[in-house]
Amino acid sequence: MTATTNTGTGTGTTSTPGTAAVPPPGNPKNVTKDQAKRPRPPLGHRRLLTRRDRITLGLMAGVPTILHIALVWVTALASIALAFTTWDGIGFDSIKWVGLQNFKELFTNNPQFWPAVEHNVVWFVVLILIPTPLGLFLAVQLDKKIRFSKVYQTAFFLPVVLSMAVIGFVWQLVYNPDTGLINSIIGANEPGHYIDWIGDPDLNLWSVLIAASWRHTGYMMILYLAGLKGVDPALREASALDGANEWQTFKNVIFPTLRPTNTVVLVVTIIEALRCFDLVFVFNKGAEGTELLSILVTNNIIGESSRIGYGSAIAVVLLVISLAVIIPYLIATFRKERRA
């Protein structure tokens, strides 16, 4: 460091050893050659990335975006447009605009449509009344940190990991009239006493729902178990100090805090009831009492006599029902985030 003093006759300079002279700010003439050669620090984050990094990030973000737009949005908009046309799928020249004719025929002249809607509603009611409470019960028991709880979680969640097609094949073996587990237990595997769980129109829907509930129980258990892990332990302690028993603590303290989880469970169950397809298709392809909206879409689009426009109209109805559930849920979620 250098100190300079001015007197009436001259200038005196004193230097402190071990320090370098620092030029006064704002004077570019005093900048040394070494300082001028130093590279300036990069401005912003863009200069920190090389060209190769920018290309890599562009591919990582761009490719999934393009695939999502092409496979989700473009196909959805194309289905909506085709719902107002007739098309056999052979050449784009055969597409003809018919307006609302497909929807009129669907609502008035299709004997399978309203039974399919009814079966979807039954599917939802069964899933919300049987496997959902059962999944909550299992989650509450496993949340008590009982012995071998991890083993039980794995066993109950295993059906969720399996695909619905595999579950369908497994339950076909269970429902087999001749060698199936159920008929063998109840003694209905003898000639003249067979119970056709899959072919009987009065039984097959409920048979499929039992298989679907078997899988849905594990799904609900995991959702509720995640919600229970987020409950403040102080609430349980305060309830115990007030003299509440286990049921009163759950009913008055624990269950009200699971309101966000209950909302997620409701939306997931509705979506599961609307998109159910593969399990029913594996069982009997949606015939003889197991008609569903998703099955009608497939039967009209895929086959020798393809009616892509008509099948797209059914898909649009299914899409509208799904959006009627999802949009209010998203609005409520966004409002909570803004308030938070």
C-alpha cells in the first residue's frame, strides 16, 4: 500500500512493504498490462454453458416435449375432429363431415352405450366402497410399525406392480369352471354343477370387479400410507393426553388431516373406473354383460368394419367425463398453492 502526502514544496510518498500498489478506480491509464490480460468474468448463465451443453439440454428438453405433443395433444385433437366425421381408415379421401350425427346415433340408436355407462358407474361405486376403505384400513395398521410391516407392504402392493393383463390371466385360472380355485373349493367343478364366472352375464361383471378390487386395494394402501406418514405426531400425543381412544383419535384427528389424500384417492378412483379396459378385454373382450366405454371405442375403431369417426365420438364422451373430474381438482389444487 502506498500513501502519498502533498506539501507546499513537494510530494512525499511512503510505501508499506509486502503490499502492491493499487491504482485509483476509474482511471484506465493506471491499469497494468497483467490486469488487462486477465479474462473478464462471464456475464449470465448462458456463457457458462458450452455449445455442446446447450445442444444436450435442448435435446433433453425438446425430444420429450415433441413426443408428448405428438402422442398426446395431436392425437387428442385429431380424435375430437374425427368425432364429427365418418371414416373407414382407408385413405384420407374417404373422410366425410357429418357434424353431430355420430353423437345422435350414439345416444339414441346404440343399445350398448348406456349399459356401458352404467357399468362404468358401477365400477366406480364398487372401487370407492370396497377396496378404498380396505386400503385405508391396511394403511392404518401398517402405520403402527407392526412387526414385518415391510413384508406386508410388499405383499399388498405386488398386484399394483403387475400389469392388468397379467392380473387378468391369473384370475382366469382362479375362475376356471373345471380346475379353478373357487369352483374347486365350493365343489362346483363337477359336470352339471359348473359355475361359469366369466361367461355368465349375471356374474362376469362382478367377477372382474373382484379382480380389479384386489389390485386397487394395494394402490389405495400406498396412497393412504403416504398420507399417514405426513401427519404430525404431536396431534396423536395431544389426543392421547385428552383421553381419546384409538378410534376417536382416528375419526376426529387423523382422518380430517387426510383431506388432501382423500381428494387424490377420489380422482384416481374415478380415472381408474373410466380407463378400465385391459382386465375386461383379457376376460371376455367386453361381451355378455361387461360392456365399457373403453371397450366400445376399441370395438368400433379396430376390426374389419372400422368406424373410426363413431369410435372417436365415444372417445370424446369419455374425455369429457374425465375432464369434468380432473379440471375442478386442478383448480382447487392451484388455489391452495396460491393461498400458500
